[in-house]
Amino acid sequence: MSARIRKLIGGIGLMAFLAAYVWAATAISDRLPDNMALKLVFFAVAGVGWGVPILPLLSWMNRGK
């Protein structure tokens, strides 16, 4: 598979993952108690946590020629 096709597929997958991740994070935040400190910690972890599952996809996208 060429690098161009791999990056196209990866980009589409990345956008789909991020859309689902944002939806899930906001759905979870709606169920949290109305505590500002708890929501701050949740969004700090959720804001950084999206990068970990994407690392294998980015590695696959940049593999090859």
C-alpha cells in the first residue's frame, strides 16, 4: 500500500476516532457531579488521554517508504 493511501485512510480514521472520543468525553462529563475541581481533573485527563490510543495509528501511517 502506498504512503499516500495509508495517510488518507489514517486521516479518515483519525477524524472518526476523535469525533467518537469527543462525544464520549462530553457524554461522561454530563454524568459527573457538579464539582468544578472534579470536572477540571476529568477534562485535563481526557484532553491529554486521546493521544495514547492514536500512537499505533500514527506509527502505521508513517511506516514504509
